[in-house]
Amino acid sequence: MKRKAIAVCLSLMVWPLLGAAPVAEIQAILAKPKVLCGRFDQTKQLAGLKNPLRSSGRFCVVADKGVLWRSLQPFANTVRLTRDEIVQWHGERLAMRLNAKQEPTVRLINTLLFSMLAGDLGQLEKYFDVEGVAGDGAWSVKLKARDAGVAKVIGAIALDGGVYVKNIAIDEAKGDRTRIVFSAIQTGEQAITSEEAALF
Amino acid sequence: MSWRRWVPWFWAVVVAAVSFHAGILWWHDRLVPDTDILALLPAQQRDPARQRALAQMVEAAQQRVIVLIGAADWDDARNAAAVYRKNLAPYGHLLRAADGISDHTESDWLAAFKNHRLTLLTSEDDAALRGQAPSYWLDRALAKLYSPFAGPQPLAWRDDPFGWFNNWVLARAQETPVRPRAGELFVSAGERHYVVLPLTLQVPAFAVAGQQALMPVLEQARQAAQQAAQRVEIIQGGVVLHAAAAAAQAQREMSTIGIGSLTGILLLIWITFRSFKPIALVALSIAVGCLGALSIASLVFERIHLITLVFGASLIGVAQDYGIYFLCKRLGANEQLDSWRLLRHILPALILTLVTTLIGYFSLVLTPFPGLRQMALFSAVGLIFAWFTVVFWFPTLVHASKLKNRAVAERYGRGATRWPRFAKNRRSLGAALAFAGLAGFGGSRLTVQDDIRSLQNSPKPLLDDQLKLGKILDLASPVQFFLLRGADAEALLQREEAVKRRLDLLVQQKQIGGYHAIANWVPSARIQQSRRQLIDKLLLQKDGALAALAAKLGEGQSWVSGARTRLLAAATPLTVEEFFQSPASEPWRHLWLGRVGDQYASIVALRGVNRSNLTLLRQTASGLEGVEWVDQVSEISALLADYRYYMGWVVLLSCVAVFVLLYPRYRQSSWRALAPAALAMLLALALLGIVGQGLQLFHLLALMLLLGIGVDYGIFLQEQGSHDDGTAWLAVTVSAVSTLLSFGLLGFSQTPALRAFGLTMAIGIGAVALIAPCFRRATADAQPPGSLG
């Protein structure tokens, strides 16, 4: 408890010194592979539920194409985000297809998620106030939506990592919290399986 | 004779009275012409609910200007929008921007549904609720739980475990592609991001003064915004822009066509009379006619319709004939002949010309259309006033010594005798056959065109912008929708739901883009109750999906009962009244007409209406009680068709009536007075057929006028004595040329209705002036009663 208090005090002292996030510096640390795949472990703590919900699976971020998010545990669920569309499959069954024509915010959502996974802070800065630190090949940032209405819904987002994004933490105002940890990251054309490539 | 003294004074008193009355009308601004096209519908067809519906849909659209400011980069678009807004700011009395969206909007928006959200379901979820097994819902809840990108959800998971409300909010948001973004309204299309600026007019859209003030302001704001960033696209749309373009065009034409015809008429009068006094006199008779018509018509009718004024203005063509005839006769008569005695000589012909024209207008009174009746009364009164002005004032105002130059008149007289005459010979037979062939050929090709859209004449860039705007914003049609009625709000909502079920199919088949209905927001009490019961029974009980979900999540029985209580607490019935208290209802309130008479009425508006799905939509309403398809475009077109139909009969019957009136005076020669007008009308119709112009109301209005004028000419020429001095022909020529100059030139107008009117007048008057002399009687048998000795 005491340590936590100290940490809070420290961060309070440090944060004002940060000023504008060293976006350029972080961008320099991050690799920008054309294809990036890996394992994710997601923990959700929802308001009103005792136990956290854990899920894991694989994800791929393909430049100029989009994001593939395949939950494998506890059940198979695949989401594909492309520029103009969100498609979701439960197992093999198509569960949802939403395009930018039906829902204009699709493009915005997809851009943001892609940027978040790829660590494209330049893009994120358009929509968020970015505060953070960088040094020694590691970095961490906090994002706060510039639009107050959006901020209310999304809450606070924190990212950290090195060459790639390692952790994402989303704290929603409603009390739901999500933590995602990335590991076993591979890059290059061989990182994506043929099965995954077929889904794009 | 004393009556010669007091008659002009008596008429002066009458004219003073109507002038005074018309002045009051003018200055007290009661003279706001009725522009509502529905006012022209027969009274029994005017249904109050329908009128309210159209007023709410159309008038709301009428006072709106929507501006889209787009750029490839959102910040560029925002900057340009800020510049645009700043430029408009000083003109709040003309145009007001809608209030910006605050940070609270979204939560306020949701707050209204907080206690009702459980029964707010999309049609798909409703169908799933009624058709799917509980295991389906378990899967859905789990998928939602683990999904990483559920997007921003309006509620915490436990308040919406099955995602119904989330889907419903999404569906409601999708009723428009416009979204709030950083304090602006935002829409995207293609590669561009647009800021949407909804503006509300503070001046009436059809008031010319307001338009003139507004247009430069909008243009200046547009240019300023254009320069604020690179490659900014600005799309402006609104009824006022079209109205202003039409008014500007009318003004341009008034100054070109108007000046052209005025110079022409002045020149004509000068050549004929070597004096401008005649034109002042003719103008005087017309002015008195117009004042009288305005005054009497406004006493009889509550409001005068714009179309009455427009058609009434065309009176000039007939009203001038009386004055011109008098003046030409004066010019031709012996100087010793006193003007009052001259009048006595020509009075029979003058009476006949008036009566034959009036008969046509009186037959218009018999039609069931208030618009035509109003036009008829206006025209008849105007003609009577102009006529009396000629008869009561001209003899005193025009002395024999005033008009002396007879050189032109004499030349005319000589010319008249050389003009071909219709008789029983080969040449005439050939001409008759050629004419019959032409009329038959043209007549067989004649089509009708009543589509109101063919009368539209907005400039192309404006139409393109409007089209683009409609497409980007996916706006509902303001003139095509379903009108629903029910005994009370609940019955009405149930009927909306019946329509919704049919429309959902059309949306699925991509026939229409979507629809707006209050029932989208407030389900009927019946549906709300059945959903609540079904949800509780299938999902929230001990063996339901909620319990199965709890088992999966490792939660106990207390969690299930707690969740059930929470969910059911959010299922209190939502009413229309409650919905209307929420800011979320603001864009949709116009759909609910509420109580009209002893019923409730509402509108279901449609997105993506086009020519190809109109029939389908009309059929959609069939068989549903209390649901009516309203298509204002085809209704106005149908109204124009009805007017055209009745007008056609009136023209035909008028011909017969004119013949009957002419008969007592001209006996066997009566046809000679009528034939020129009849033939000219046939020729005009034939030529319209040949050039492929569909016949419409405005052609027939012109034909009606043509009949009045043509018969006048016929009468003038029949009155011509054996001592042919050519004055009758002079009167005909002067009148015809000035009519051609005033109305024929309208054929050059860019406004389709005026062009149709002008073209018919040009063909008809030209023809009648050329044909009429052919039917003069041979000098040998010419001895009409009362002719000048």
C-alpha cells in the first residue's frame, strides 16, 4: 500500500515534466514491419463479475490491409478489420458484417485499432492527447481522447513496448477493464499462416 | 346629353374606390399571395391530416439550408467550416446555425432510454428472441464478453449482456450517416470528410427581399471557406437556393424580354399613331382592370393564389383589345364624328367581344377547382373593369382632333384588300387540305406532359449539388411518405409496426435505404409487453440463458437473481410523450402529427426513394388499414393533369358558346368570326405535336387566352364596313403585334411554364392575325348592322 502511494507520488511528480510525448523518439524505436503476427493474452475485468475473463489467440497486423484477431481460447472467434469493414465469425459461422457505408464510424474505429496495434502514434495523435516517456529502447504512453464525449466512453488507454507494442490497457469509465499482453511476435511474410492470409 | 357628363365621373368614383381598396391591400401587406399548391385542390380532397403532414415535412425542409464542407483531411474541413461559420455570424437575422453539440449530448441522449432499454430491440433481435433457442443467447453473450473490439459500448456489460441495446443504439444511429465528431457534425463520403452545417432560414424562403440579402452572404462565406484550406469542397443545398435562382432568372428575363417587348410596343404605337398618348390610354384601361380584379377577388376569396396573379397578368393581352379597337376606329373615323357617337357605332362590337371572352371564363367557374374558379373570377372582373374604362372614359379623353395621322391606317386599308380571301375556289381548297393534313399529322403526334418535374428549371450546378447532398446525407424524401392514422397513440404505433415489417423486407432486398418512424424509437405497448414477457420467460429464469451464462462465468444464484432484477427494472414501458421529452427525439418529432380531428396521425418517412421503387412503395401500403401512401410529386402532377383536362373542355365548350353568342348578330357569317381563332388553336396544337412538346396546363391557359383574343379579331373584321377603311385590320395588327411582343417573347423564357405559355401565344397570335383577314366577307355581301357609314 505504501509502495503504491509512493509510486503515485512519483508519477505525479514525473508526469508534468513529460510535456508533449516524445512521439518522434517512440516512432524511431518502433519497427514498422509489413506483416506482424503474434500471440495475445487478454484479461477482462468486468463490473459486476467476480472472475476475470481470460482469452488468448493469435493476431496479425498487415500494413495496408488491416487487422486479424483470432481468439482460440476459450472458443474460436475471429474478427477481421479492414479499411471499410468489420467482419466477425463465431467458429465458421459469419456472425456480423458491418461496413463503413452502414456505419460511418467503422473507418475511424479500424484506423484507431490498427494504429494502436502497430504503435502508429502519429495517427493516434490526431484523435488523442498523447503523454509518455521513451528511452533505452522502451517507451510507454497514455492516450486521452481529444473529444470529451469520446473520452467519456473510451476512458483511458495506456500502451507500452519496445520495438513492438507489448501491452495495452483500457480502463473504461463504466468500470470495465481490459489488459492485453502480446508475445511471440514474428514479422515478415512468413509470420502469417496461409490460413490467416486466406482470411484477408 | 347629360349622361356623357356624369358617366365619366361615376366611373372615376368606382376607380377611386377600387384603387383605395387595392392600396390598402398593398400597404397593409395582406397581399401575400398563397403559394401552397394544395390550396388549388378541390375542397373535398383536402384532408387535414394530409395537409398537416405535408406542411410539417415540406415547410421544415423549406426553411433549411444544409452546407457540407469537405476535405481529404478532417482538420482542413474543420478549419474551412470555422471560416464559413464566422462569415455567417454577423447575419443571424437571415440565417442561424444550429446549436453546436455539447459534450453531454450523448449521455443525455441515452438517459431517456435508461429505464426502458430492455424492450428496445432491433427487428433482427426481436425475430431472434421469438425464434432462437436459449443456447443462441448464451453464445451471443459469451462472444460479446470475450470480444476485444466490441467498440465503445453505451452500457457496461452487465446492463446489456446480450447486446440488444447496443444493437438498437447502433441501428438508431444508422438512420443517418451523420455523426458527432469533435464538436461538429461529421459525414464522410469517398475520400472526403465533411463538416455538416445545418442552417435555419430566418426569412421566408420565397420572399425575394430575403433571397437577395441572403445569396451574397452565402456566396461570400463559400468563397472565404474555399480559401481557408486546399481543395475544399463546398456543397450547399436548400429550397431557398432554387427559389433565389428562379427569381434571379425571372428578373434577368424581365429586363431582357421585358425591355424588348416594351420598346417594341412603344415603337409600334408611335408608328401607328405618331403619338404616345394611345399607349398611356391603353395602359390606363389595363391598370384599372388589374386594380378592379385584385380588389374584387380579394373580397370574394380569402387569399389570392400566386397562379391567379400570374394568369391574371396575362389579361393584358385581351384587355388591350378594347382600347386599341376604339383608338383605331377613332383614327379611321371622320373628324366631324364626335367620340361619343363613334362609341355608339362600335358599342355592339365591343359588347360582343367582352361577352364572348367572359363566357369562357364563366365556364371555368363551373369546374370543381378553386384555383380555376379564382382565375376565372379575377380575369372576368379585370376585363369588365378594363372594358368600362374604355367605354366610359375614352370618348371624353380622346377627341377627334387628337389622332390625325392617317397615313399608316390608309396604307393598311389598301393592303387589306389585297390579302387572300377564303372562298369557294381551288386555291382555298388546296390551303384547307394542306391545313387539315398538317393538323392531322401534328395532332396524331400530340402527347401530354403533366409531370411537375418537367416544370423544374433550376440551374444544373444547383441540381447536381442537391443530388450530391441528398446522396451523402441519405436524406428522407419530404414529398413521398406513408401517412398513418389510428384511434389513439397505441393503435397508431401498432400500425407503424405493421408498415415497418413490410419495409424491413424492402430494406433487406435493398429496394430502399431505410425508413424513419416513431415506432423505431417507441415500440407499441403491446410489443414492449410481449418482449418483456418473452425475455423473462426464455432468458432470465432459472433454466434460462442467464443462468447458463452464470455457470460458465463461475457466478452463483445470487448473481443471477441480481442481474434479473437489474434487467427487469429497465423494462418500464416507454411512451411517446416521454420520448418527446428527450433530446434524442428532436430530429424526429416532425414525424408525429399527434391528434388530428378525432384521430392520431403520424408519418413513416423513407430513404432512397427513386422513380424505380415508387410503384413498389405504393403497393406496400395496400391492404394495411389506416396506412396511406402520399406522393406529392405525382399528386401535383395529377392535379396539373386534372386542370389540363378541365381546361381542355372549357376551351372546347367556350368555342360552342361563342358561336351561339355570335349567331344573333352575324347569322350565317358567324363562323367567319370564330374560324380564325379555332384554326390558330388547331395550328398551335399541331405544331406542339410536331416539335414534340407534351401538352400541359400552361399550353391550354394560353389557348384559352388565344380564343378570347382571336374572337375579338374576328369580330373587329366582321364589323368592317363596305367602305373598307382598313381601321379594323389596323386594330387587329396593332393588337396582335403588341400581344406577340408581350407574350410571344415569353417563348424565349428559360422558365418552362412561361416558355410553354409564350410559345403557344406566339404561334397562335401570329396565326390568328394572318388567318383572320382571309375570312372577311366579300365586299359585295358586306352590310353588317350598325356599321359605320
